[in-house]
Amino acid sequence: MTLKYLLDTNIVSAPVAKTPNAQLVRHLERHAHECVIAAPVWHELNFGVRRLPAGRRRGALMTYLEDVVAASFPILAYEENAAAWHARERARLEKQGTPTPYVDGQIASIAQTNDLVLVTTNADDFFRFEDLEVQDWSRRSRRR
């Protein structure tokens, strides 16, 4: 199995959206065996679900996280190489006056240091990072 894609939180959440984007879900099904998620994405998913009130929706989403996401996608850590790349990019972007959210930098750094394509529906949040390939599976055309 060759890993090629790192999925952002919005991609992993897409299949359980109230109105899933069919094109995105097809891409996800087609490439699931080539996909991983980053530890910060796993955190965002869990945090988002745990913030919901107890009930059916929360229970269904917890089951999705445990039985589908955790079972399907390896979770990559934010480790030394990613932290160093993130620090360089964060400093560069801050000097340019275009800082980015910390967690986006973590996700970008894990993708970049593992030579993975970052898949997100928020490509604009990641375009300033150097040497990072980004794709948006919810649109017909691909970026960068």
C-alpha cells in the first residue's frame, strides 16, 4: 500500500455531512487505501463530536470515528521533522504578515514532511505554505 494523501478534517467529515458532496465521497472511496490523517485532524474530529450534546447524532458520529475513521486511516504524529518545518514556515509567513492558524500549520507540516498531498475543501487556508501540494476533491479542477 502506497500512501499518497493526507486528509483534512473537512474531508473526513464529508461522508457524514447532512448533504454529502457526491464527487468528494467518490474520490474518498476510490483513494481510501492511499489515505492517512494527521494527529491534529484526529483531535479536531474528536473535539467536534465531544462538544455535541449527548444523543443519537453524537453517538452515530462517535461510532463513525471509531469504526470507520480509526479503522480505515493510519494517524500520523506531529513529530520532530514536522515541527521543524512548521517553525520555519510559521516564521516565514509571520514575517510576510500572513500568519496562519497553528493547527493548519501542523497539518500542512505533517503532509509536507511525509511527501503527501493535502486534501481539503479549504485549499485557500493552505496555499501560502511552500512546497505543499494541495487538492480539493469537492471541485472539478485541482489546485497546485
